[in-house]
Amino acid sequence: MVQKAKIYIPTAQTKLKPESQVYVHMVRETYIMKIIEAGGIPIVIPSIDNEDIINLVLDEADGILLTGGSDIDPQLYNRERHEKTVMKEPQRDIFEISLVQKAMSARIPILGICRGAQILAVANGGELYQHILDITDTKHGADDYDDLFKPEFRHKVFVQKDSKVFEIIKTEEIEITSAHHQAVKNPGKNMRIVGTTADGITEIIEHEDKDYFCIGFQGHIETQSEDAIKQIFLPFIENSNKY
């Protein structure tokens, strides 16, 4: 029996009530199902700043999926907080950045989605636009997660032909659904921007080494079912099986 790739997914942190002292750790089912559909085994782990958890992931994970969530603390990329920046997951910021840095050193395959793409950039010394409406008049996506399943909330992304993503999806244009007010400004060391919108907002980043699967999508591709989108998750699992 062929062993399936174990894909570790750090949780988002939220509070059921604003005044609560306790976080709830969660992962939306959409991410879990995409991993299962592609042939992997999703394993959810708490986003707590704990070296033992990070070491477990590094020892056991065949791949890592980074999901959406709240804004990353701008102090982590040496910037003051914008008035529109909303930080709700301080432990998760530290945990995921440390996890990504160590996983990349070990060349564990990583797929980042929405906030996950931004974490890839920040973990590598990159920087974010804290509020994209400061640089474009175009709103990028939905206000509610359920709206991401609706075609009207999709927009075109233009993919560079010399990228690993192009090799996977085999098209220069792809429609992606998104819900974000921040975006990658500088992808960081060893990462590059390979997909943008018509108004120049970063939508896809990837590692400069095409032999290493490390890709970030700003859009919520876990809510889409098009063949091109499936072609992202399938090689992610395949590369994780090879790791």
C-alpha cells in the first residue's frame, strides 16, 4: 500500500466572543477537503509558539499548507501599523514564520493561500502592502467567506510564462477568487512574484528554484473547482510524496 502524503495545516486563531480570554483553533473544511481530494492526508496542528510542535512537523510532515486569516503584525517586517491593519493572531504569526523558515531550509513542500502567501514573503524578509486601496482603486474580493464560491467575486490573474506555476497550469491567465485588503509588496529572499492582476497587485509568488515546490496564492483557490486549480493541489501532493 502506497503511503499518502501527510500535509500539516496550522490552525487559524479566533475568539467566539470579543471579550473571551480563550482562542479557538480552527481550519475551514475547504482546505481539508482539497488535500483529501488531491490524495493527501490533512493533519491539523495548533498555531502555538512551541518548538516541540515545530520539530514534530519538521520530522513528520511531507508538506505544509498555510491558510487564510487575519493581518500579520507589521513589526515583523519592520513597519508601523497602518490604521486598517487588524492583528488578531499574534502567536500564529510567530509560529508560522518560524515553521516556514525551518521547513524551507529542509525543503519541505509548502503551499500558502491568502495570508499563507503573505507569511511566505514575510518569513523570507519580504514586505506587505498593508492596505491595497492606498495604491489601487480596485477592491480585491469579497467581504464574506461564503461569497468566495460565487463567480462574480473572481478576477483575472496574469501568470509569467517562465514560472513553475505556468508549467503546472499551462495558461497565462487564470481566474481566482479573493478576499483581502493586503498583498505582497516584496516577496523576500529566494522568492519571486510570478502572477499579478491587471492593476499590478501581487497574486502569486514562488521559490526561485523550480525544483522546490514552494508557492503562494493570494486568492482563495481552496474554494474553486476548475481544472487549472486542481492542477495546483495535485502536484503539491505529488511533490510532498517525493519529499
